[in-house]
Amino acid sequence: MKTRNCFIVAAMFAALFTKAQPTKLKTDTVFFEDFNENSLDRAKWNVEVTGNTVNDEQQAYVDSSSTLYLVKGAATEGATNGALMIQALYRPGYTSKQGKKYDFISGRINTRKKMEFTYGTASARMKVTGGAGLWPAFWALGEGRWPDCGEIDMMETVGDSSWFSNALHGPNYFGNTPLAYRYHFPQGTDVTKWHVYSIDWSRDSLVFKIDGTVTYTVTRAMVEHYGRWAFDNPKFIILNFALGGGYPHGVNKVETPYYGISTETVNKIKSGNAKVWVDWVLVTKQAGQ
């Protein structure tokens, strides 16, 4: 009888334990890119070419294998299966089709009209070079006029390797937006190491994460304190590597030799050591979402 009671108690605990386990939600892959080909997949990505920059940035975006290329083997420096390299280069006197001159060129790609999604999780595994004025970003943007279209910044850094930022931009909360957060890395790591940056986007919240750890949560109520919730429309992914401009300058206060870019960083660009590695990009949704 005692043995039978033990079995009953054990069964009850087993049942309770089973009920207590979190249910794993099934997810569907919307988009995946692991950059394992020999060249950028133009069926997935648009390469942006700009002749006029915004935010007082100092680079022109060009379509060139010198600024956007794929690497394999040791050159990936720890990527799992090839990587995208976005490299900033010193090209004094470069002239855009609009006749504007630049001393730097760099790369920017997006999935506009090729992959756009509403709600779900967007992630990228990345590492970046540090240096005052280096401004890489992983972000998402809606169609239409900015900022009404809504912007989600999953990762931005302006050269201080000890932190990166999350932000939202929309009507009445843009530019120096109140909806922003700086995440400071724990000792022993920084933005120059591999990390997975992600956003969990639902109808009423956006949850920013690094390596699965929540950094910042924004709710619909928080947004609507400032303006219209601009996050019910499809967004496309953007990866870019800007140089200098308003955000870096606002942090580092550097005026010369370039607005927001220090001499040390200029030398890093000249020596070919200003790079962004992207291991992969993934967008998923809960099944049926």
C-alpha cells in the first residue's frame, strides 16, 4: 500500500511538472540569409547608391565589391558559414552622380519589395569595428514618408565599443527620440565581438534583445504618449555602415578632421580596418501569425 501511494505521489508530481513547463510555440521562417554564396544574392537584397546623404554623414553609399562582399574561412573571423563584409574606405574626391564630393565610401543594403514583414522576430548575428564616428546599424523601416512610416533600430553603435543603442522613430517621436535605450556591455565583451541582435515585434509591443537577453521593451501605450503607433505596417530590413554625422557627433563632439569622425578613426579607415561582419539574418513568425 505504501509503495502504491509513492507511485501515486510520483505520478502527481510528474503531472504537475509537465503542466508547469512553458509551451514551445511553433515558428515559421519568413526570411533567412547566411551569406554563404560567392556574391551577394540580389534576389534578396537591394544595394543602395546615394548621391546625397542625410544626418550630415560623411560617406557615399556605392555599389562596389570593395565595400560589399562575402568572405569565407578565416576571413569570417568566427562566422558559422560565410559572412557579409561591409567595409568603409577612404576615397578622397569621390563624386556622386549628383555632383557631390565625398572622401569616404561605404555600403548599405535592404530587402525593400523583396522581403517585408509585419510582426515576428528579426535577428542578425554581427560584429563591428570600434572607433569614434563608425556608425553601423541593423534596422527596419516601413514604406512611405519618414518618420510616419515607422523605424525600428535593433542595433546602432557610433564607435564607443562599450555600448549600443535601440530606438524607435515615428510621428512626433523622431530624431533625438525619447524612445531609445543604450545597453552597456558587461565586462569582458563589447560590440567588437559576435552578438545576436533581435526584435520581437507584436501588435502592442516591441522587445529588443541581445543574445536572447531583453535590453529594452516599448509598449503601444508608451509610444502613443508621444504620437501615433507606427508599427502595424510591413517593414523591410536594412544593414548599413555610416561614417560620422549627427548621432556620432552628438556623442563624441568631434568637429575635425571630419564631422563626428576622429583622426584615429580616419587612420583606421585608411588602413582598411573599418569593417562590419554579418554572419546571418533571420526573420521568423509564430505559426499562423
